[in-house]
Amino acid sequence: MANHPYIILVEPQLCENVGMAARAMKNCGLENLRLVKPRENHLSDKALAASSNSPEILQNAQVFDSLSDALGDLHYVFATTARHRDQTKMVYDAPQAAAEIANHIAREEKCGLVFGPERTGLRNEDVSLCDAIINIPLNPQHCSLNLSQAVLLAGYEYYKTTIGQTKPYFETNHTRLADKEKVLLFCRNLEGRLSNFANFTDEAKKDKLVLNLRNIFTRAQLTEQELNTLYGIVNYLAEGDFSSDGW
Amino acid sequence: MANHPYIILVEPQLCENVGMAARAMKNCGLENLRLVKPRENHLSDKALAASSNSPEILQNAQVFDSLSDALGDLHYVFATTARHRDQTKMVYDAPQAAAEIANHIAREEKCGLVFGPERTGLRNEDVSLCDAIINIPLNPQHCSLNLSQAVLLAGYEYYKTTIGQTKPYFETNHTRLADKEKVLLFCRNLEGRLSNFANFTDEAKKDKLVLNLRNIFTRAQLTEQELNTLYGIVNYLAEGDFSSDGW
């Protein structure tokens, strides 16, 4: 298994939450699950159903009697907690913690993310076994997260560090953005048909309207196919010509 | 209500998912929920229980007969979808989309995030009413998210834009980091007690050991209280002196 962070759930109460945590792990490309004294059977039908096609994460989960056993072979471990713990420890938000984990993993050290029981969270003695604390930035008036959602947010921030920066992109339906010559030709064609249009009889108003129209059709980032459609529509409106090919 | 983004759920199937989405919204400081033809009653006991103390979001939710009605007074709207839609539209990942939404909100424009039904996602005609697409970066082999988890991730990225950059910080239990003079004094005190310790009889080895010890106690970022504890321990080990005050 790849050296991704280990997700360690301490005394989870409900097996559905363990299943949903497994699903969230799979969403984030994680696969190493450890359970410390789970109250319910993590291989029950309820847990498997909640995992939504991620049974292998539950089946491969390792079960331990104590958190110290579960952390034994790991090198750097974060405790997740929203409460101030009166302990002396670095506190990172989730993106910073993800970057720190990525650093350790690059050095082939094994990392863990430790989550406490649903109602109570981690005990102070559990936190003391961890190197640092993750604080997920959320509404301070309502920061209690479902267990699987806490796993999802921490895992999501880690996943983002593994894929590098993505860029916004333009999704098209197998056509290309029209080049400026074609867009301007369309605008001129349209302007040519507006000679008797109200504002076009006043030269100053006409110039302003031409600018506005060109801005509209430039800003719309028209594809060649869309430009073709607009030609057809303008032709049809002006002449009743229903040919869709206006070039 | 503050001008935060509107969360718009199109034909949600299960009222628990609507409740959990309300909980996720509250986690992210969001409060404006719109529902388009929900199949179940979003004010049922099941929905309210799933919302985990966020009943006001469900009670204030607005219900519409169509997505176009639900979007009527909004200015900029993202469709959430993991599938390629064969449409011509900008696709942003969740952090980029959050930044774009923050820009619109700064201009006092109303923004929306549109989520489709649990099993099928948004229809193409729904996507065509939206300005752009959000693609949440997740494991491409398993990117199907529970509805409330999709709301959580999109809302979380927006929430982060509202709080500015946070910095890692050092949480302490009402004590301060010890200053360098105190740390060095402790190291010298310890070194002074090691005169007959194996490596200290060899000058070259001693120098190396001194460096190592100073690195250990410097890297540990000791607080004044912890340094005090260590003094007590060293005294006890060396002399059987159990006084906890070693200064």
C-alpha cells in the first residue's frame, strides 16, 4: 500500500460512521485505516453499506487495543480537535497540516491523523501522544463535525497536496473558441444590419452601442459553433432565412 | 441575513441529506438554503435530527418549483458536477470557485451553489442556467460524494476565504516558551552532571554529545514550566532530590 497517511479512529461509537469515514478516505485517495477499540463491528452490513463501494478499506482495517499500539510504527502524527487542550503543542490549520504531512511522506516517514470518539473527541492523554494538533477552520459558533466529515476535510486537504495546482479551464463540446477575426466579422455583420435601428442614426450613440455590442460578444467567449448559431439567428430575424449556416 | 452564497439543492431525495447539508452549512457559516422540489419534507423529525442543532436553516429554507425560479434574484451561480457535460462553460476547482464567489460578494452580488439529486446529479438543462462549473478535486477513481459532503467541501472553501490566512501557533497551558538563556543554563547544568558519563571522558565525543543535547532541548521548544520539571527530574536522578523546583 502506498505511503499515504494513516487514518486512526479512536473508539468510534457507530459502525455507520466508520463506513462513511472509509468512503471519505476513498474520495481522498487514502486507504490505511486503523481502529482503536471500535464499539461496533466495522465489517457489519451497516458499515459496509455506509462505505459505498469501499469495502476493501474496512476489510484491511487494523484493530488495536490502545492508541499507543496504533501509533507504534508511525513517525509523525496529528491529533484532530476543535477544543483548546491546555497542552503545549503546535496547532496547524488543515492546509498547513497537509503540507507538513506531505513533507514527512516525502522523507518516507509514516504519518497519522487521529480522530476521537463522536461525542467526546480525543482524551487529553491521546493528544499527548501526538506531535501536533490540526484545527479545521470552521464557524467557531458551530464547529462540531460528523466524524466522517472531519476525515473528509483533513483527507481532502492532503489529497490537494498530491495533485499539484490545477487551473481553471474552459470545457467545450468538441468545438474551439472562435478567433477574434471571426468574432469581429460577426459583430460587423450585425452592426451592418442595424442601420435604421434607433440609436444608429445618432453617430455618438452609435459608437457607444458598437462598443457595447463588441464587449458583449467578446466577453461571452463564443465558440465557432456558437458563432455559427448566432449568424443563423441574426439572418433569420433579419430576413426570415432559416439556414443555420451563416458563414 | 448576510450576503453569503445560497445553497440550492435540486430535487433532493432524502430529508436526512437535506438536514445534514444544513449542518454542513452551519459549520461553514452559511445560512441561505433553497430547495427545488424536495421529495421529502425538509421539516420532518428526521431532517431536523440530521441538522444537529441547525433547525433555523431548515425552517428558513425557501422552496421553489423550478431551478430557474430559485436562481431568479441571484447574479452568479456555480453548478457542482463531477461529470464532463459536453457544454461550453468555465470549470473551476473548489478553491478557485470560492475566490470567484468572494469577488462577486464583495460587489454585493448574490451568489449560488447548485447541487443535483443524490443519485443522478444535475441535469444538463440545470447546468446551462449556471455561469460556471465547480469541480471538487478528489480521487478520480472514486469521486462520488454524499450530498452533504459536497456542500461541506464547497462551503469550507468559501469559509476559508472569509477568515483570511491563519498561521500555525503554539498552544501552551498558561506558561511561556523558555528564553534561550534559561534553556542554555539547563543544558550546562545537565552537562556539568555528566563529567563521568562514558563519552564525556573523550573530548571529541563530548563536544559532539553537547551539540546533540543542545539540539534536542532547543528543538523541543520547552516552556518555562517544562524546563522546571526537567530540572527537578535531573536533580532527582542525580541526587535523589525530589524537590520540583530546580531553579
